[in-house]
Amino acid sequence: TTAAGELLSAHPAPDGMAPGAPLTLSLRPEALRLSWGSVAAPSDNTLSGHVADSIYLGEIAQHAVDLASGGAATRVKVAQLNPGPTLATAGSAASVTVAPSDVVLLPA
């Protein structure tokens, strides 16, 4: 469980890690999928938040998304490959989804 919600991983915990011990998650920006406007229905590995910024860079668009959390904001970068002509607008409700195979577990 993270501050922004629950994420599942297809990878085993690092060697020697006790169950329930804190760990670090590695999420590659290009492995994240962004939905905005009509936010995706809640499902496994989908976190909700708001778009902070979007930049068109040609073959990719880079988005910053502030995830909803109970405390401090958690910001993630999403790299959208081959973006369409419309970018997410700052302040738009959004959801970020990641496949369990893309959630890498590391020691804290």
C-alpha cells in the first residue's frame, strides 16, 4: 500500500525482506497509462489524482500528475508515447494505471 493507494506487483519481494517491511517502488514513466476527463473506473493498480502539467515534446508528451493521498502530495511523471493532438489540461481529474509486471520492488 502506498500513500496514494494500493499497487500490486508481479515481482517477488527483495531477498531477505520481512513481510510488512517498508520498501520502495520503481515505476517507469513510460509504463504508466494516463486517463483524463472521464476518469477510468476503479480497478487494480489505478490511482486517481489531478493533472499538474502537460508538455508536448514531439514523439512523446510528458505529464505530471498529483495523486490523491491522505497526506503529502505524491507526484508522478507519465510519458505518453505518440500523443494525439489534445493534451491533458492542468487541473483535470485523472487516473494513472500501471501493470503489475511494471511495479518493481526495491529495499527501502
